[in-house]
Amino acid sequence: MKITVIYGTSRTERSSTYNIARQFIAELAGGDPVTEFHLPKDMPNFCTGCFNCFSDNTTCPHYTYIKPIADAMLNADLLIIAAPVYVFHVPGQVKALLDHFGYQWMAHKPRAAFFKKQALVITTAAGAGMRHAVKDVQDSFDWWGVGRTYSFKKAVQASEWRQVSNKTREEIALEVKATSQKILKQRGSAPRLKVRLIFYLMRFVQNKYRYSASDAAYWKENGWFDGKKPW
Ligand SMILES: Cc1cc2nc3c(=O)[nH]c(=O)nc-3n(C[C@H](O)[C@H](O)[C@H](O)COP(=O)(O)O)c2cc1C
């Protein structure tokens, strides 16, 4: 399957999260293209709050960074964000990236193609904070309309991969295979209930309240007010 992976830090071989992501890619890519981005190098800016993207995302001041990432995500079957826990959450550069994609939340202009995709959030911590870190990312995947999102969490009790014990590595290898099987099995299936419910709720809100003329026009153009569904 075509994969777009975003690494939340610039660490590679030394990083436990990176090494786990590579194991998933080995299980899942099956010879299809894998596009990789590393933060903060590939998107080093914070959202300026200009609101431009909500009417036209190509006018984002950081569009030269955002466009390749947006295109690669639209082209992938599976999106992966792999990031360690920093102070109980994802590192700031991951949040800074996600802020730039507020325009494609279902409250605004979700991209139809996302509803047929799957996503995976990979996080490691020394011990704690992984639930919050997964939620930091999964909220965006769910509200972008990504059909199914899986999470992989591991307390590695280490600050780098070579310190990770053999026992933990064995557990990781087994869990990577089990989660990969689930991802392969769910290929092409309808979005999970939560994602469908957000879509129905946002369709009601867009149609009834029309807070933004441009968002409402987008929903209408897609036929979503007339019963058409993006999946
Ligand atoms: C700035 C910073 C904050 C961290 N905060 C936490 C934390 O809140 N909870 C925790 O269990 N580990 C925390 N850690 C440890 C890392 O999450 C852990 O070592 C992780 O596996 C590192 O991932 P990496 O090897 O992929 O870089 C922190 C590490 C750093 C550098």
C-alpha cells in the first residue's frame, strides 16, 4: 500500500519511534511508494492565524511546505505519524504541522479522498503520556475524515533505540505484525462509526447554519447536502 509517513522529530537510527515506523513500513508497503517527511525540517513554521486557508488553502503563507505534504497524503492509502511523547503530548512541531491542516477538518472542507484511507499513530515514551500523544494526532485524522485510525503505543523505558531491551523489542515485533494484519484486512472498508457520525453532524451544521458561505458552497458542490457520501 502507498504510505506517507511523517516523523515527528529529526532523529532516525537512534530513535525508537523511527525504528518502529520502519518495521510497519516493511510489513505494509509491499513494494508501493513510501513518501517520508521529517519535522521540523520539512515544515518548520508555526501557523500565523491569518485564516487564509479556510477560504483558499493555497494562500497559506507556508504553502510551499504544506503543498508537498498535502499532496503526498492525498496520494497515499495509509498515513503514518510517528512521534515520541514530549511532556505528555506530541512534540510541538507535530502540533504546528496539524494546525496548518485545520482547513480540511469536517467543520470546514474535508477532502473526500480521506474517507477511504487509513492512518496509524505511532508513539513511544519512557513510561507515560502516550494516550494524550495519540489523541493529539488522532483528533486531526478523525476530523479530516480518515476512515480508520490505529495506534501503536510503547513504553520503551529508554531514551534511544539501542537501549531498548530484547524483551521489549520482541513484544514490539509481534505487536507490529498484529496491527499490520488489521490494517491490511480493513483496506477499502467504509469509515468507522465515529467518522461517519462526525460527517453527519457536520453536514447538519453546514446545511442549517451556513456559518461560512465558502464552506457551505464546498459541501454543496460535492453533493453532500443531496445525500451523496464521500466514501
Ligand atoms: C523533551 C522530552 C520530553 C519527554 N517527555 C516524556 C514524558 O512526558 N513521558 C515519558 O514517558 N517520556 C518522555 N520523554 C522520553 C521519550 O518520550 C522517550 O525516550 C521516547 O522513546 C523517545 O523517542 P525517540 O527515541 O523516538 O526519540 C521525553 C523526552 C524528551 C526529549
